[in-house]
Amino acid sequence: MRIDNKKLEKGAFEILIRMGESEENARIASGILVNADMRGISTHGVNLLRMVHNRVKAGMLQLPTRTTIVEDRNGTTVMDGNNGLGQVSAFHCMELSMEKAKKYGLSMVLLRKTNNIGALGYYTSAAARNGLIQILMTNGNPSMAPYGAAEPFFGTNPISIGIPVEGGRPVFLDMSSSVVARGKIRLASLKGEPIPEGWALDENGEPTTDPKKALKGCMLPLGGPKGSGLAMIVDILSGVLSGANYSRAIKSFHTLEGPTGVGACFIGIDPNRFMPAEQFYSLVRRYVEDMKGLKKQKGFTEILAPGELELKREELSSKEGIEVPDEVVQELDTMCKELGSSFSFK
């Protein structure tokens, strides 16, 4: 069914408040969750509220979220998420990164002891809309094998980079280090559909097209050694350097193993320190236009810039509503009743 984005956000806000989150934090988190659904990234949308609810009940996620400063020196800061909502702590880190980039030209904000921060493109595109370049990366529980290994050691460890554009949609890359996001394998498992070869290994280290076996095994890195190397760098900058957990020490957000201990790294860049900002924005606009004007391969109707597809979906969702699976709507309504709310998503 299709749900108006404002209604979906209101319902997510209601659930978070009932769980014990503050109004300000619930507003931030619900907006970020719904934005993921609007962009077609349902694995990082309101569906995550189920995991949040389970973790809160088990005492493995602390609400209200408190984001505190551990170390602050000029353009660099280390923040602690205190095992609260990752979206809230990440939002504050993004804002601080932008503030420091404007002041110092470059900034680096590290976040430790948080949880799943959601779709990275939300933060980098928001910074780009504010005229700044943002590089963001985060680690996750071991679910991907290093190149040549037959067992998990890295998370899918995504990275996102947002770049402002004059008078148009920002350009933002948002990609995992694995061949595909783990959520796509979970979705295939729910639907009872096979996955393509080359996505994952089973628990014995053998290639598999069975999503259930893949979930017991591990993902494969994007581009072999390239994705493997990228995942390692992301883990070191997000986990090791921040003082967060890393590699095998990170717990899964989807199972009740304990606090996840996720880390993240936010790097802000003010283009104005390198050339007049408006000149940079204009150059990027022309760059994108030149690329999109190239001769197309057979079967292609358009050449898309990074992030363009997601932003088009967001614009469409704001007009026509968000497609939300019936089973997710049912789970959200059940959650509302359990939390003592009369709100209904239907």
C-alpha cells in the first residue's frame, strides 16, 4: 500500500516516543527513516523500527539517545553515541562536521558506540545541499569475507560522498563494500527467491544461490580485492580510529547479541577554501551535464549521476506516497498497540 510520507513520519515519531526517545530525537530519527523509504531504500527505512523495539525491550539500546563529546580539538572531534539511536548521533555528527568545515575548511568527526545509522546518502546529500562536500563511512558486524577468505571478517562497510551542484540535485555516491547490500539477501529469503551467483558463500565457504544458506555464511566483496580493501579501510577509520568496535567485535543489529558498538567517520570539506564556491558548484553542474549528454549504450534511455535515481524516487514519493509492504504496515500497527498507541498506519 502507499502511505503519505508525513503520515509515515508521524507514525514512526509516535513509536519512538512511546519507546522512550525524546521529542527532538524522535523527530530527527523518524525523518531519516522515512527518507530512506522515500528513496526506495526500504532496508534502512521504518522497517528498522522492529529491530529498535526488540533491542530496547532487551535492554540493548538506550533511549533517550545521548550524544556526548569525548575529545574536541579545532577541526576534529570524537563523539560517543552511548548506545542510542544511530540516526540521531549521526545527524549531530553531520551538523558538527558541517559547522567545523565552514570554520576550518576541513573537518573530521568520529563517532563511537552507536548503532545502525541508516542510509548514508541522507547525510551526505544534506551536507551537499548546504554547499559542502561530505565523506561518510561506517562499519558493521562481520558479514563479508575478505578476498580469498571463506568466513566473514568485515561488515559490508558502506561509504558515501556528497558533492553540491549549482541549481540542481546534489551528486552523492552511496555504496557498500560488498557485491550487494545484505538487506537484499534478507529480502530474497523472505520471498523464497534465489540470489544470483557471486553474491555470497554458505557457512562452509562454498558459493550459494540459496539466500537462507547465504545468511548463515557470508557476503562477497565488490570487485574482489577492491571491495575487500575498501571494507578494511572503512573499518579502520570508522572503528579502530574512533575507539568503536571493529571487525569481529561488532554485534549484529538484527539479532540480540548485545550492544553493537558501531563506529562512523564524517569528513567535511568546504569547497570555498580551494576556489570560489559558486565557481565550483557551476563547474560540477556542467560536468554532470557533459556526462549525461554522452552517446548512450543500446538499451539505455538516460545516463544517471550518482544518487539521481534515489532523489527522483524521493520526489515521486512526496507526490504519490511511499510504497510500504503490507507485512511491514501490519508489524508497525502491532507495535503501536503493544506500546499503547491508537495510531494506525492503514
